[in-house]
Amino acid sequence: MKRTLAGSLLLLTAVAGCGSDPEEPASGGKELEVLYKVEPTWPHLEKMLGDAKKQYESAHPGVTIKLTPVQGNNEAYYTKLALLNRSPDSAPDLYYHDTFQVNADVAAGKLAPLDDYLAKWPDWTAQFPDSVKQAAKGPDGKIYGVPISTDTRGLWYQKDVFAKAGLPVPWEPKTWNDVLTAARTIKQKLPGVVPFSMYSTKIHGEASTMQGFEMLLYGTPGGTLYDETQKKWVAGGKQFTDALAFINTIYREELGPKQADAHNAKLSDKNNFEWFPDAKLGIALDGAWTAAAWKPTSTKPWPQWQDKMGWTAMPTQNGEAPGAVSMSGGWVMAMSAFTKNKQEAFDFITVATNKQNSMTYSVGTGDLAPRKDVAADPKYSADNPSVKFFTDLASVTHYRPAFEAYPKVSAQIQEAMEAVTTGSRSPEEAAAAYAEALPGAVGGADKVLAP
Amino acid sequence: MTVTAAPHPPVTSPPVRGSARRGVLRWLLPLGPALVLLVLFLAGPILWSVYIAFTNEALTGSASVDSRFVGLANFVKLFGDPNFLNSFLLTFVFVIGSAVIGQNTLGLVIALLQRGRGRVTRGVVNGVVIAAWVVPEVVAAACWFSFLAEEGTLNTVLGISQEWLYTAPMLAVILANIWRGTAFSMLVYSAALSEVPADLLESAAVDGAGPGRRLLHITLPLIRRSIMANLMLITLQTLASFGLIYALTGGGPGTASQTTPLYMYEQAFRYFEIGYGSAIALVLLVIGALFSLVYLRLIKVEEA
């Protein structure tokens, strides 16, 4: 009996030990935990943060940077971060954050406003353009993150495929119909080639919503998810249905990837590492960063890409002004409201987003550089002639309605897109289902505008 | 999801009334720490998840810091949700197909065929079947993925191009689960069959009963309680099965193989609706309990 008791007590002590504070290492120095994501084909952020850690630690003796990677895609990263953020004890001090998630965390009080620190950081006024500064602005007007990347979106096309299909190069589609016509020509002339690839299923998460649906919706006349003047979410409507109808046409006419590939989490790897280099794909609706898959910094470079690939803007539905459409998002480095060492944490942000590290990240990932000095540096665009084009798309770009409810709205959009992709619903039915689900997603029918 | 209650130690009433308190202390003291741990880590989370199921708790956003009590709203939404009903149907197909029919029958057949075989045969067959059971779910899923993928083993052998995981996702996960889980049923039935007296079977054979009649009228009735116990265990295991399906099809394409545990995961951890996810978990718990009740009832009927 004594032994049982002793054993139980031992267990209790062990359990009690779980609650100890992991923030402070035994040496007595300070530790900052930085959460970020990494994938086998996407090692660039890890490299950039590794450099930043070295620079920071040599300049700040007594502070250790603990880099905590999350292996997996964006969706896995959002989940891991949200779970860690549930408790101040497990929340990382700093994290790589997708801008569309920022407002939900601001509403929950998980993020620290940076304005007081930014005011004393000369780079903030000198190097970050005003449009970029908005990336992580909360509803209270405060800044909750320093941009690491920004982006635009457009069409990529394979010139060999176009030449073989008898399509003109350079290609400049003026309407959605021009895009569909080109895809139909490829399908007719080149069996075995995927004419047009886009993300349109739930497994691709926000990529489906933003690279896929919003690139269409914001190109329709007056198409938007959120009415800024009435401060309400738009429940479907003709523009919404038209955007879904485009996706429907792609899959019903078999102009897109096979269903199994449309539902494959690795579709982007197939597009960029296999199909484009093998001339098995004609057109892809994707982000500015796509070229990173082919550059010398990639895990699988494609040296001929500059000759073989073309890029052009996604046209508006019927060529309405301004003739092209783009969406912009990006990622920031954010600071937890729970961190005990705010000044030290902010100092790490300034190191991580300095010119050198920002350059490493932008060149590696192909994302557009938020800093003026990086954008102006010839090294930045040296291996990538597409950079200027995608940077200039900023003139026609749109931003997501970055409200707390947006991630839930996005989930409903993915639901509608997937139904149209598989053909389980017509565009009209899917739009109606979206309109019906919207009040639940945004927190009440009073926040919804009937189309 | 399903939790079988820890067996309570038999409490014998103390012989003398005055020492009742001492008697209680005698079993409570050594049991205390374990009880505290059980309440803390088993009952606590269950009660918390029951409570959460009646709130709008979320993983992020303002609802994650001040969640509200929403009454039965989550359950009302649940039973009107076509995706939930779809997942429920698929779970049913999955449990019946892979556990009740697949694992159960295959396990019994293998155990029957092994009777009276040499040690080497038994060793090899046991080894192979149990190996599938020993590998982690994710590894099993990876094996089946490479077997069924477009450039996978099956297509290469058959010389065809067929996206099995897209065209027949439920069949794929059911087969994978049978492959992985049969060992358990086989072990249960091997043990049960060794209890069937050989002389009974022999005398039946002498009386002219063929192998079919011997199985139907002697073996099966003698092992019926093992059958019920096995059915209950594998039903509960399969009902909560998550990793295998998640790694193999992710519930897709679309929602074609999204069983209730996967739907629950999607709502709770992908769309951050922890309250709604907990409501689904609670419903799943009730379904598991119902299954157990039916099986327990059947065993009782048999005993009476």
C-alpha cells in the first residue's frame, strides 16, 4: 500500500510539473518564441528567420530566439496557431500571420498594437509605402503587424502550349470569354494538356477563395463581398452567380484539371513543378509568387522558364474599366499580446523585416517586397522578369474585406465553389445556398444586404 | 470519443459500524490520487465539452474570449445541416461495411481456417495479419494511398488508369480499415475457438453433421458471447476512426468520405467552431452509447 501511495504522489508531482512556465529558460536569460510555417518545397521563410535569429542574438546578448516551425500547408498553420493562442502560456511571442486572420485575433485581444514602437522605428516611415502599412490595420486604426510580403494575382500561360494550339503569344485576353476561348482551343487542339487550372475546392482553403473566386467576383461590374457604404455583407446576387458560372463552365466543359486533381492538396505543385515544365498545362490563375517555383532558389529549378512562361492580367468580365483585376493580401510578423518582453520582441520584428532579410524572403518566395529599398534593388528582380508586371498590378488590385467574420465567409465561398466544381449544385443553387448561410457566418441577418 | 467507464472496485461494507469511517478511508486513501486524476483529466474534459456544446465558443475571434450560452442552437443547426446528415450516413456505411461485416467476418474466417493447422502456417498468417494492425494509422493510410493512387501498385498491376480514391473513396477507406483492423477480431475469435471442446465437434461429425452444420449448430452458438463482445468493441473503435480516413482521403473528394469524426474536425479545427464541433462530438457519443446498449442487451438476452 505504501508503494501505491508513493507512486500516486509521484504521478501527482509530475502532473503539477506540467504547469510550470516554459517562457523563461533556466539560464535566466530571456527567450522569445517565433512561430512560422515550413514545407519541403517552401523553405525560404525558415532560412530568413534563421538569418534573423543569428543577427539578433549577436546584437542582443541574453535574449534567445526559439524558432518553432509548423510543418504543413496554410490551413494546418492557421489551426496550430489558433490552438497555441488559446492560452497565454502556450502562445508564441511572435508569429508569421496571414493578414486575413489578423482582425479575428485583434477582436479576441491576442495581438499587441505596435504603433508606439513603430513611431520610433525610422524604417517604418521611410521604407513601407502607405498602401502596404494598411495590411494589418485593426478596426481601431492601430497597426498589428509589420508586412513581410504582399502579392497580386494574374494569369500564367505556357508559350509552347499556346504556339502549338495556334494561339497568339504574347496573349492579352480582354474578357472572361477570351480566357475561355483560349482554354477551349487548347482542349480541342492538344488532348492531354490541361487547358486552365485554378483552385476551386475546400482543400485549397483561402487559395480557392482569393486566387479563384475573388479574382472573378471583383472583375464583375460592381462585384464585391462587402458593401462599404452600407457596411453590410452582400448575399450572392448576379455577380456572385456569374463568378460561379465561370468555374462551372471550366469544369463542365472539362477545361480544368481532372476532378481528382482539383481535389488534390498538391495541385499547385503539380501545376508548377510538373505540368508547366512538361507543357501539360496551358493557363493558370495564380499568384505573383508562382515564378519562385522555377527560379534557381527553388527546390526544383526550371532554367528555361523565362522563355517558356508568359504572364498577363486577369481581365474583367466583359472588359469593363479598368480592364484588369487583381487581389492583394500578404503576411505580416505580429506580436502576441501575451509576450512579457515587448520591446525585445519588437526589436526582433525590425531585424526580421530589415532590408537584407526581406530580400532573402522575397527572392526565395517570389512574393512582392513590401519595402521600397528591396523593391528598388536590382538583385530583387534579377532572376525574375515578371516582378515588374505583378508589382504594377497594384493599380487595379482589391483587398479582402478584412473583418473578423471574413474567414467564415471565405469558408462558405469555398463550399459554393466546390459544389460547382463537382457539379453537385448549379451556380444559381450554390449562390442561393451561400445567401442562406451568410447571416450565420457574419452574425445576424442585419449585417447582410440582399442583392 | 467513446469512453468506457473505469470499473469501480467492489466496496465491501465494513463489518463493524463504528469503524465505517476508517473503512472508507482505507479504500479512499490509496484510490484518492487516481480518482483525482480521473476526475481532472477524464471527467473534466468531458463535462467541459458538454458545456461548450451549448455555447458559441470559437477558436479565434471575439467568441473565443467571451462565448455566449446559446442553448440548443448548435443542435438545431446540426440536425438541419445536410453535411452532417451526409456524414452520419457515411459513418453508418463505414461502421457496417468495415467493422460489422468486414473485420468481423474476415477475422472469424481466418480464425476458423487456422484451426488444426501447423505451427508454421499459424505463425506466418498471424504475423502477416497482425503486422497490419501494428502499423500506425497514418502508415497504413500511406500504404493504401500508394496502392490505390493513379500511378499506384493496383493500376500498374492491372494496367489501367483509374483514380480509385476519387471514384470510390468509401470503398477505399472501408477496405483499408478492414485490412488494418481484422487482426483484432481474428485474435478474439482464435481465443474463443480454442475454448470449443474438440470432442463435441468429433461426436457431431460421427453423427453425420457436415462442416457447415457443425459451424452453424455447435461452434457459433458456443462462441456467441465473444461475437457480441467483439462486435461492440470494433463498432466503437470504427465509429471514432479518424486518422486513417483523414490521411487517406481527407474526407473527400468534396464530402464523399467525410464521416462524422472528420466533419467534426473540419468544423472545430478548420473553421474554428469549437462549440458546434463539441455538439457533433456529443451526438457521436450518444450514438456510440446506443450501439453499446444494443450489444449489451443482446448479450444479456443470450445469457438469460
